[in-house]
Amino acid sequence: MRALTWQGKRDVRVETVPDPVIQDPTDIVIRVTSTGICGSDLHLYEVLGPFLDAGDILGHEAMGVVEVTGPEVTAVSRGDRVVVPFNVSCGTCFMCAKGLHSQCETTQVKEYGTGASLYGYTKLYGQVPGGQAELMRVPFGNTLPIKVPDGPADDRFVYLSDVLPTAWQAVEYAAIPPGGSVTVLGLGPIGDMAARIALHRGAGLVIGVDLVPERLARSAARGVQTLDLGHYGKDLPAAIRDLTGGRGTDAVIDAVGMEAHTTGAPIGKAGQWATGLLPDAAARKLMERAGIDRLGALLTAIDVVRRGGTISISGVYGGAADPLPLLTLFDKQIQLRMGQANVKHWVPDILPLLVDDDPLGVDGFATHRLSLEDAPKAYETFQRKADGMVKTLLRP
């Protein structure tokens, strides 16, 4: 099959690799029909190379049609249309039963002390082959895949793999009071969708902050009060307080995270640059023990949230030596509130919004639809925030 593979920093290639096979009686193999490029994929493209091997298959936002089922699979059949959550979660352990699928005890990566395995996302999260490929092996075939109806185009359902549940959880964790206010920092795919969900769920004022004109315009068209960080700069907190009676918003959603390759403090930039010059073993130790994130977005969130408000972090942080221990806080989902989205937990809330009408605008959410063979160029474009690219779907 053809698949997108990591080969080195800013070097991803579509190559012919072996087809996946059934390894466990409850496995299934799907033929991928749509797969997304996520903002967190850029962390692999840029700074997480020490935790990857050449040839690793990337991608964690996939859907498709069941091709093969293991002998113990009864929940889906060949020909069924399914979305694959990005958490590799068993659905039956203590954590899954608590709705914490991102902490699945069956697939936790104990070597690195991290939560549930993720598709296509480094040794830190299990080094599981991802979904930017023609075929994909999916374990836990009776409990993990999300069966969706035939009919609507893939765009209606593919975001159940990551974007929708991640944004939904970000809004849920933000605890915005009815008619209340929220600032969304970063209007990439997750921030954009979180702003839409906040409005859908009754927020009275949603303020969206970004630097990219196309992203600002896209959110403004859906009723978000947008602020261009390039225009306001250090005056951004004052501008937000001006819009909220001097208090700041009831909640802030940090949808930026480490954003390691584009903005932030020079010390963090230098530290992450240095890891790129070291052999993998040494770089892994440096990132695990002395990784420094650029905390501009989080510090802004702390500034602009009102007293007694809530900060919800959906952007990924990975530092171990920050002024806050964000690696541990994020991975263990300790309040503020934060953590990888518990995809399966939120599906019952979200799926009814996708079956008939389209209140969240998922049908037109993708800005680019490209073939899998175009993936390397798409990564480069997305990393540069060029060509108005916000969300790309690949068709294998």
C-alpha cells in the first residue's frame, strides 16, 4: 500500500510499504477513504524527531470502509463505514469506563509514563502505524471504531476522529456559563471548531485570537468577535477586557500549545533547536528532562481570564522543565483542565449534530482536499500557514 512516512525533520514521503494484517482476533483492517492533517502532526514534522524512526507511518484522523475483520469481531462487518478515534483505547478498562479513553490502561505506554497509545504519534505514544495511508489496522474492533451511516460525504463524519471531540472537550472543560464569554487563543482547526461549538452551546460572546488573516476571516464569518494579535500585540489583554466590562472573559481556551516552530520565547526556541542537533538518544533525554515550551499562549490565557474563571488547554504542550510542569499536567489531565480528548466519550453528544443538519459547518470545514500523494507538499504548506490552509483532507 501507499502511506505517508516520516524520514527526518521536515522530510515526509509517500512510499510503498507492506499492507497491514490482522494480528489479534479483535482487529479489523479498513480501507482509508479520508484522512486529515492535524496541527499536532507539525510537531512530528518539526521537533519530535528523536521519538520517531524513519519509515514510521503518520496520521491519526482517519475514516474508511472495513475490509477485513478478525474472527472475534462482531460489532462491525466488511463494508461498514467507520471513523477511527485517534486514541487507541480498549473501551473496557477502568479508565475507559470512566470516560477517560485517552488514559486507557490497556494501551498506556509505560516505558515513557504516558497515556493511551495514539495512531501515528511517536514512541511516546506507542509508535502505532497511522492513518495517512491506503489501509489501516484498527485494534479493538468491537469497541473502538465509530460506525457511521452511508450517504453523506466523508467530510460530515471524518472530524469525529479528532477535531470535533477535541474541540467539544475544550468547550466542556472551559465551563462557560450560559450566555457567558470565552476567549479562544488560536484559530487553527481546533480553535476554529471550539469557537463554533461554544456559540452552538449558548456562549454569549466568543472572542477569537490569531495572526493569520484567513483564519480570522473564517471565524468572523461564523459570528466570532475576532482580534488580530499582529495588530494588538501586548495590548491584547486590554482589548479583551474592554469587551468584557473590564473583567476578562469567563473562560479561555488555549488552542495553541507549544507551537514550537513559529512563535514564542527565544530560550524555548533555542532549546528545541538544540535537540535537533543531537543524536536521537541524547535528544530524547534532553526533551524528556529539560524540554522547554514557549508559554506565550498560556501566559496570555492567565492574563485575560476573569478572576474565578476557567482555562481549558487543548493545545499540546510537551516540556518537562517549564515554570509549570506541563508535560505531567497535560498527560495526566490534572486541572486547570486539559488533556488529550477522550474521543469515544463525546461521540454520543456530537453524532446527532452530524446526521441531519450541519450546525457546526463540517461540510465546508476543509480548506484543501488533496490526494495522499500530495501530502508532503501539504505538510510544507500547512507548516508555513500559506495558501489559506486551515484544514486539509487527504484522499488515499
